[in-house]
Amino acid sequence: MHYSDILIIGGGPAAMVAAGTARQYYPEKSVTVLKKTKDSLVPCGIPYVFGPLLQSVEDDMIPCGEMAAKMGTTLIVEEVVDIDFEAKSVMGKSGETYGYDKLIIATGSVPKIPHQIENHDADGVFFVPKEPDYIRRMHEAVEKMKKIVVVGTGFIGIEIANELCDAGKDVALVGSRLLKHSFDSEMSAFMEEIVKRKGIRHYLDRRTCKIETDKNGRAVGVLFEDGEKVACDGVILATGYRPNTELARRTGLSMRQFDTIYVDEYMRTTRPDVFAVGDCAEKRHFITKRGIPVMLASTATAEARIAVTNLYSINLVKSFSGTIAIFSTVIGDTCFGSAGITEEDAKKEKISILSSFVTVPDKHPARLPGSHKQALKLTASRSTGQVIGAQVVGGIDIGEMINMLGTIIENRMTVFDLLGLQVATHPLLTSAPTTYPIVVAAQNIASRFIGEKGQ
């Protein structure tokens, strides 16, 4: 039997961050990672393999072996097939067993298979798993295609459609309003316009019921429920992901909504000395405290750090109190960011809110070269003024602006706190100090808040 003080199952961002953090916090402990393949893909980089930004799948690879060696951890290529919690050991597919003192499960997620779509497994139909060999085969096949239908309007679907379009493909995108779970309609409208301008055909709110095939069983089109058909050379089903929790369920770990592993705020499961982090672990929304099916590398790595911090004793400095659900993406030259809860979801949860929508140029004066319109929507609690949601559309600088807004939400700041927000501004880098969008939106809400309280 192999033994390690800290044993980690999985090979994605959460597993690697857990390993690195464990070596940093507990240098006297042995740390071992068990994963199915030696190297991994950057999950969020997969769409860019299919466009002009990355030349090959290898350009998106994480050299996990090299990283493990630099960190002083042991990486073993082994698929875990069983866990014996009483004996504190796991069994690999090879038949080897691995003992542990502390176990961290970080098995990630796998694509959802839309079994309701007939012929979803036909030749020329692909999903988007985080498996290098599969993505290599998919990349080779897609390069030969001219007309491609992408089913799914979440981040992966939109980003793949955009990259295929930039690579000169004829692209159709099928699904609901773009990024409807992360952006309100007035923010999604910016993305809808960009997609239309690029020539990507968006079949809005159309339900795919069948993949049409030729006599050889190869995909040649997509059939909607209303009978309309869209011809193509191939189909990409970017229909979301589900937690990879078959192992956890089979070994008797307590499961929760969305087929996730139950964890508390310290990322502990119901079994002693066993933690779970990343896409396989339960997620609770920071604002509503309800379970949500959010899967983000930023959330996963934050959970990994929290788990390791509390591995041997409860560290009251930090626990994980819920996911902010913070996202960002780029379509063309326009960036989109979202954090917290949307206005639409807040209303569904019966949260009384105030919101403000502002647009300003991201440079001052606006006639400076490269100036981009910046739109920001801020949502706050009507009763307290606490900021609970933010959405931004604009130039590349919004990538860090949405991170700042996420920090504002996580620290439960109010719009009144933001009135005194001190920021560095520069004509070439930011909007004007007189119209800095976060402050302007906060002031708009604060004035309404004070007006209502004064009545």
C-alpha cells in the first residue's frame, strides 16, 4: 500500500491548488495527487482551441507533472474506483491501494448528456469534456467542417461559437437568451447584438429534438420541435456540465441537490477527515443561501484553499460562506462580467431591491483612441443598501472591475460605503473620476434609498 498524509483525488484546478496550498501550509506532510491523466487542459481555455487564438490542443495544456515536481508533491496517474472510509484508503483501477490521513475529493465535472435529443451520439456530434484526447479528436474533426451548429447558450457554447466564427466557419447557435442565468436582459442585449453583427445565426428559444443523419449515420442537420431544420456538417452540444460524483455516491457519501457532495463551510463531508472541493462539492449562493449548480474554477480554487486551511484544525480566520457566482467572458472586442445575483433572480427570490444602470466611456475624454462604452448595472437590497449584484459590459478593463465588484459583494458593502470609494483614475485607463460607474450607480441607488426612507 502507498501512503500519504494528504491524498487528493482529481486533477483539475481545485486539486492542483489544494496540493500546492497543502505543501505551503504543511511542509512536513506528504502530499499525493491521484488523477486519470498526467496533464490537464485549462478548462476555460478549451473554446479557444477552435479559433485563431490557440494553434493546437497542446497550447491549452497544463503540465501537471512539472507543477507537482516543483511543488514537491507526488503525482500518480491512477483512476480511483473505490474508497474505504473505515480503513482510510482508496483503490485505484490498477488494483493498488493508497492510504491517507486526510482525503480531499476534487473529481470535477463531466458534460451533461442530453438523452432527450435523438441521435445525440451520432458521428459528427461532440460534447466539450475536459479530456485532452477527446478534444484533440474533436479539434481534428471540426477543422474539416464548414457549417456547425452549437447547441447551448451558456459561456462555453457562446465562446465556442465565437471562435468557430472567427475561424471562418458558418455557425448557428441554438438556445435561450444568451447567458440568461448570469445577465439581465438589458445586458444580454449587448451580446445579442455582437453575435448578430458577427454573422452567427441565433435560433432563440428553439428546442432541439433530433440530430438528422445521413445513411452512414453522420450528422447532417438539427431538427427543432417546430419542424424547422438547420443543415450542418457537425454539431457541438455545449449543454452544460454535471458533477462527477459517481464515486462519491457509490461509496456512501452524503449527497445534496444537483447531485453534489454535501460539505459544510469548512468543506468537510459527513465522513471524518474527508473533504470535497470544486465542481463535485455542494454550492450555496452567497446571497440566497440556496443550492445552485455553479461550476467555476475561481470558486473551486477558493474552496481548495479553505479546505486545506481547515484540514487539521478549524481555522476561524476563514470559512466558505457561499459562491458569489462571478463570471467574465469576451465576445469580439467586448467584455462581459457578472457577480452576485441578477435583478431577475432577485425578484424570483422575492428580494426587495433597488438597481441602477449607467453607461459611460471607459476613457476620458471619450474621443481618446480605443475608447469603449462601458455599461454597469448595480443591484442592492432595498432595506439595507447592501450590494448584492453587479453586471458590467465594456472594454478589457472590466475583467478586473468585476473582480472588485465581487469583493464588494463578498464583504457585504453597501452603496453608502461606495460613495467614498477612492480609485486611481487616468485618461487612458479609466472613466473620469466624476463619472466612475461604480460610484455613479451607487449614488443613484443611495439617492432613491434616502428618498424612500425620508417619505
